[in-house]
Amino acid sequence: MSKSKEPAAPNQSVTISLNDIGVKYLTSLQRIYDITTFSMASARLINETNYDEFARTLQVMPNASTRMNFDRAKEEAERWLFRNSLTDALSIVIPLLEDCRTVCALARWKVSKERKDADLQKITVDDRTAFLRMTLRDKFKHLKDVFGLASELESNIESLARTRACLAQEGGKVGERATGADEEDLVLRLKTVQFINTPVTGQNQEVSLNVSRQFAEIEKTFKKGEAIELSKMEQAAAIITITIFVTNLLEGVQKFVKDSGAADQPA
């Protein structure tokens, strides 16, 4: 990704690197992904005996009479892991959108024929405050209307945000606040990587397989009152979906900066 110098104040400049911005967010997502997959792998090794023996070694419990049995604890632990990993992964979306807005606004300001310090102040303070107060959908609309910046995964991110609300506030079940504006139920949209095997015939008529990857869409619908349950692969796909969104949006910012000519101008 490109680098461009943006004035931060009169007679002062700072270099904004889209590479650094991308690395920051993708590194955060990789950390969440690693913790999630580690926890999933660990859960596969525990059995009822392990669970009971470890509980006994702790000796003291808040209320032993309500202690969950193994199956119930496993189910709740999986829901707890998904809720927290999804919350952590989604927590980068708003800062990402604000970074994208700021970079695009500064790029436009930089190539403007009349660069005023007051406009710079407006971009970094007033406009930022107004942007952060918008709903997620309004943030998407603002970036598209003002900078032509959009991602085909916006509906995926909105569906993940509604899913998080259910997991955190509705006891893991779909409630009234979960549905979209045009949806009766919660429709969760995920992206995952699909491997495609294509037969290839060689010069000696020997057939081999050419393995390629492509993104595939996963769509799951949950009725109101229904508990949200996902497979481990689908839970991992939630993080991958956000990862693709980050990459997709930053590519759009890179194109905007390049097309504006800001990257080629001296500070």
C-alpha cells in the first residue's frame, strides 16, 4: 500500500502509511484468531473426567449446587468463546472506518488549491466527532457518499454486529433488536475460503489436480427466540469475514489516495 505525507499542523508533517494501518488491524485479528483456534483445539481434548477432576482440585465454588454438568458447560463455554472473540474482532471496525475517513479527507485536503488550517482542524476534530456519533450503517453511507468508499461485505459486518448483540444481551437467543431493517429473522452472512480442485491433463495424458482458493458465502438464518449455534469452522469464518472486510476497505482507500494525487505531492 502507498504512503503519503499529510500536514498535521503548520510547518509540520507526518507520514501516514496505509501499510502500517493494515498491519495494525490484521495483527489484532490474527491474535484473536490464534486465541480462538487454540481454545477450540483445547476443547477437543477435554472429557467429562478431566472436567470433574479439575473442578475438584479447586475445592471452592461460588454455588456448587448449580454447577453445570459436562455437556452444559461445554455448550456454554463454546458460546462464551464465540461471543468474546466476535466482540474483540468487531471492536476494530469503528476505528478502522474512522482511519479510512481521516486518510481520505486528508488526501482531499492536501490536493485542494486552498488549504486552510481551519479545514484541517475540522477534519481531525469536528468531522471526527460527528462521524463517531453515527450508527454503523450511517458510517458506511457517509464513506460511500463523500469518498466513494464502500465494501461488498458491509451487510456481512452488520449481520455480525446483530449477532453479537444477541449473544451479549439476549442470552444467546435471537431477540427483537437482532433483525435488520428488511428482515424478519437474523440472517448471518459469513465469508470463508473454499478450495477448488480442477483436473489438469498433462502432455503425457497424465491427470493431476490444480488446487485453487476462492471465497465462498455462508448464510445462516435464525428465527426469533432461536439460540445461535455455529460450528467451529463457522466461528472461525466470522473472524475471516472481518479480515476480508479490512483488506477490502483499505484497498479502496489506497485507490482513493492514488487517484487523488495526494501520494505524489510533497507535503
